[in-house]
Amino acid sequence: MEPSNDVALDIIVSNVVSVFRTRCHLNLRTIGLEGSNVIYKPEMGKVLMKLRKPRITASIWSSGKIICTGATSEEEAKLGARRLARCLQKIGFKVRFTDFKVVNVLAVCSLPFQIRLIEFTKNNRPIASYEPEIHPAASYRIKNLRSTVQVFSTGNITVTGPNVQSVASAVEQIYPLLFECQKTLS
């Protein structure tokens, strides 16, 4: 059997992690007292702030560095980061939205067949690793895309990469390798 080119796989982006800077010092205690939907963690030196729309959670440090997690697209991550900067401006800080960067994207995909993980790992030995005692998935690293693919025997795959394009490219690159190692229905 040949892998057909017309197979459409749904790649569902479940988390986008982004970073930006405010270019000013932030007083965490002030944010904790005056901000809404915040959790002040003085022992960790940060404030957690949550937005409802888009649904993101931000870790805010006093240096002005902010990490946003929970978005489901790069556009939603940028919109959430800008809204966060606006919330900080309303509290009274002279925030400037700079150095925005998407640093990590997590996506899941379900293949229409199950996979023989041991055979897959043997065929792709230097790049793929499978330790069933440690984790139920085989790990496949794609260096040029800076992506990691976790392959489960059920046919579900989890892809981590620096952006949405590299995640999609990783799925396209690994699909023919997985198609060779599919379980036959008996």
C-alpha cells in the first residue's frame, strides 16, 4: 500500500507559548493589589494573570518579561499579549509592547490507523527512541524543523515545535514513515 496524497489530517493546535517585553520595571505588588484575575506569588517572584478572551494565562516578572500560555493560534497569542499589555497600562505602568515572539507550539493529530512502535523505532533508529518502561510513546526528533513528535500506538501523535508551520511540516514529514509501520487489522 502506498501513502495516498489525498489524506487530510486534522492538526489541532492545543497550546501556543509566547513571550514579550514591556520595556519597563513592573511592581508586582501593585499588579497583585490593583489588577483583576491575578495571583501574586512573592516566593516565586512573579504574578499570574488570566484573561478570559482569549483564554490565556500570563506569568509576569518584575523585569518586564511576560510569558503567555494557553492560546490556540499564533494570532490569538499576539492578541492576548497585547490585551495583557493594555491591562498593565490601565494599572498605571508605562508599558510598551516589544519583542513579541512565539516560542513553542503544541499540537495533536489523530491518524486513521494504529502503529507498531517497535518496528517504527527500529526503522528510524538514530532519530527515534522508544522506552516503554518510561513513556508509552515513541519520540522522534526532527532537527532541521526543531520539532519533536510523540507517537502513540493508538495512532495519536503529539507535535511540539517553534511555530505552527514547523508543526505542520513535521506531520507531513513523519506521515510516510508511520504509514509503513501501521498495524494490520485482523
